[in-house]
Amino acid sequence: MKGIKIDATENLNSGDKKWRDSQYLDTWVNAIQRWLSMKGIRLKTKQLLEFIGFKLQGSALTTYNHNLIKEKDKASFFSFMLVLREFLIPSTSKDLLWKEWETASPHKDGRHMGIKTFANWLEELQINLIDKDGNQCISEEVKCRKFLNHLPDYMETTLVPQILDSWTFNDLVKKAESYEAARKHGRISTTPKPARQPATSPAPNPIRNHRRDRKRENKKSSSNPGIKPATKTTTTKDPDWEVVNKRLIS
């Protein structure tokens, strides 16, 4: 980095409303750390804490001076950042972040934002959701589970069964991106195949069954001469003998 001049970050004026945005404040703190690291200043030294004092204005500087007097030798850059964050960021800010995490999904305003954009959003929320000690509230496992729970249906049946316990969050995102690209090029069908219906026997037909039984009987009769085929018998009425006699006499 020799020969490259990089200006220090802007001063923090607590009177400006933009510093009440947790994301804006965290970005500024990260930039401060990178700039001082390039200058060869170790992050856990008193030099870093002293440098921060020159980057503060307004009530933030008052809070800084009060913290130095109160903590004395215990004061450090990281402990003061927590104090500064609590002083600047409204208490409702964390509630809004948690609500954003709970409702986060790949669909926003009725449109699909894409796998990569959704993954970046989850990582950003993970960074911003910290507890009072500065530790992340969202673990890697919880973040992975949140990501998997919001995969499209066609990925749940194809990608999820392949997942290994050793896969990291980045592994999941890359694999999901490949499936998303395959879908766009038509290599993966998004409509599930219809379930195969079991074969059903046709409805009984009494006429057809009667004919079939007759054929079977005739076949048996022809193959066995001793058995005569069934014949249809008809009944006749006795003749009227009185009428017959009259006709004979005449």
C-alpha cells in the first residue's frame, strides 16, 4: 500500500440523523479499523482509542470523554464502540432488525430477488444483529436454516437431499445458484410430475359377462361330448280339443 494515499473516514457528528442508522454506524466503524490497520496501528492499543476521540463531534465527543474518565485504564476501542452504539442507535432499532430477520424471504414487493441477493441480505442482518457484548445473535447454523427454509419448491425436492453436514453457508449459496441458473436455461422443470395413479379394474358389464359365460359353457360342451350343451326349452299350452273335434267332423 506504499505510495497510495487513503484519506481517513468522515467525522462522526451525533447531531446528524444518519448516525442513528445502525448499518451506517457499523460501516463507519469497519472503515476506521481497516484504515488504522493499513497505517500499522494495532486495534487493541490505546492509540486507536485516542484516534477515535479526534473523529467525534457534538454529544458523541462528550460521551467519549465521559467514558475515558469513568473507565480509566479499562477503556478500549471495542468497549467504547458498544457505548457509542447504545448512545446513538434508538432502542427500537434492534426490534426493527429482528422483525426484518423474521420476515426475510426471497420475495420482496411481489418479486423474486434472486438467491445471491437473498443470501447477502441474510449475512447483512447477521452482522447487524449483535447483543450487548458485541457478539452476533445469529449463528451460522441458524442462518443456513433460514436460507434453506426459503428455497423454492423445486430445490427442496432436488437440492436438499444432497446437502452434507460439512457444507458451509457459501457452499449452500453456490449450489442453490447453480440450480437457479439451470432452471433459467430450462434444464430443471419447476412443475412436479403427477403422481402415478394405480390401475383400476373396469366397471362390471352384466351383458358382456353373460355372453362370456355362455361362450365358456359352449366351449366346455364341445370339448366333452358326454355333456350336451344347454338348450333353451319352451313350454306349450294343451290344445283346445273341442275346437279340434269340430274341425275334424266338418
